[in-house]
Amino acid sequence: MSVPTASSRPSGPPALSAFLRGVERRGAVLAELQAGDAAAGDAALTEAMRQFRPEAGSLPMADWPRRFWALLLAQPRLGQRTAVAVPIEATDRLGELGSGPRAALLLRVAAGLSEEDAAGVLGVSLTGYRLALQRALPHHADGRADPLAWQQLREQIHRRIKTLPPDRLVRLSSAREAVLRGDGAAASAEVASGTTARPRWLMPLLWGLLALCVLAMAATFLPFGRGNVDGVGSNRRVDVEPLPEADSPASTYGDEAAMVTHRDFALLADPHGEAAAQDMEFNSWLAAQQAAGVTAPTPPPDIPVQEDVAPSPVAHGIAAETQAETEDAP
């Protein structure tokens, strides 16, 4: 540690006030993103200011940034990060990083330190810091660097630094003034309680609603008297009457409607098509034969049947006698 000289020593509370005012916004965003919770980050920032106040008088102003950011990152509230259920911004995905790489990235982007100063804050070599920073930078799935995601991350962090809510700025300013007055412990408690306290009436209301729900669910299992569901005594009679006989659904339609609604109406309305459908097997066989080039055999013309058996001599003689008698007849 360098020995402070007269020219490098702070010029009193105004210099310390100006320094704390200058790092207030950046420190709040860095602590918030490191812890994942704004309330825990603001409490850690106030505690770091309280610890830095007595040390500032013995340090040269050139060493103030390194010492302040080292005290801030050493706060126990920043040791564990609150998980984000549904990441919606690039800054929400910082929870996927380890505590060391995340701190290395935030010192460069949120705190605005150089690589040498950031390595000094973390107490590592320049090579080790560059390795942690490279591990923290956004990458594609194949391992290549993603410049677009890196630019988006920087823009979102800088926008958050410039657009802190007014009520949060008022709390941080009050805590800073309390630290400068020597009331640091009270300021830390005020910031922590102001950001995390809930209204006193909220918990009794929640317990009351829970009790009502339990009573309502239990009331559904309580036994009731028979026939007393609608508030009438158990002697209430229930009249039972048979329903009138209704005509069958088919009787309400005519023959034409029945034919039109028939599932085979298209076939019934085309008798020729129905006849062709009956010969579907024969027509299919005939079409297959024609496609194969087989011609149907032509039936022979009508030829009188000739008997191959020769007439007997007896029959021939009888026929000759019959013909002679016919010729001799007058």
C-alpha cells in the first residue's frame, strides 16, 4: 500500500460525500445484480459505505475506488444470489454465472473500472481476471462469442443505472447522509426495513382468509337432515309423475325424408349404378382380361348336328319299302 501524501489525502467530508454520491447509483445496480435482489443490494451498499468512511481518511484518493468496490463485494448479502424464476432480460441471466465471473463482469460494466483496477478489487492477477471475464461474456451454443447479446447486456445495465426509481434514490440518499453523519448502523437498518417490511395488516388478513377457506371446505362435509337441504322440514313430500309417452322419433318423419336421410341414398337414387355394382366382379375380371391383351373366344355359328352313327340295313330297307308304297299309291 502506498504511503499517502499531503496532496493525495482527502480534503475532508465534502470529498468523501462527492465520492459516495458518485458511486451511489453504480454501486446500487452492481449490488442488486450481484445479489439478485434490490433490497439486499441496497443494504449491502449502505453497509459498505459505513465501513468505508473511517478508512477513507487513511487512504489516498486514488485508492478509494478499489477499496470501496472490494468492501462492497465482500458483503455477506452478496454471497448468495436470489434465483430468477423467469428470465425476461439479459441481466436476469447473470444468475447462470458463478459469483466470481459475475462480479468480474459487473466491475467492468456497472462499476466502470479498468481491467487492472477490477483485478485489484478481486485480488487476482490480470490474466486470471481476463479469464473470468471471458467466461462471463455471452456465447452462442457452439461456443462462439455473441456480440449482440453483450451489447444488449451493457445497454440494459447502463439504462438501469440511469433510471433508478425516485423512491429508491431517496432512501439511498438518506442512507448516505446518515453514513456521513456517523449514523451508518441506523442507516443500514432503515434501508433494510424500508425495502423489505410488509404492512402489519397484511399477515392477519392472509391468515383470516385462510381460516375462512378451511371453514368453507369443512362445511361441505357436515351432515344435513334428510329432505332439509332447501330449508324445509323432513316431512316434505316428493311427487313423482311418469313422463308422457312420446312418439318414436321415426314416426315424425315421412317416407321421403327417411329415404333422403338414408346412408345409401346416393345408391338408391341410381338404379343403373346399383345394377352395375352387382356385376362388379365380372366387370373387374373383364377389364383385367382386356388390359392383359386376351381376347374372348368367338362362339361358332349354328351348325346342324350330324350323327356319326350310320343307319342300320334294316332301317334302310324299311325306308325303301315305305317310299315304294308311297309312289305306287293312286
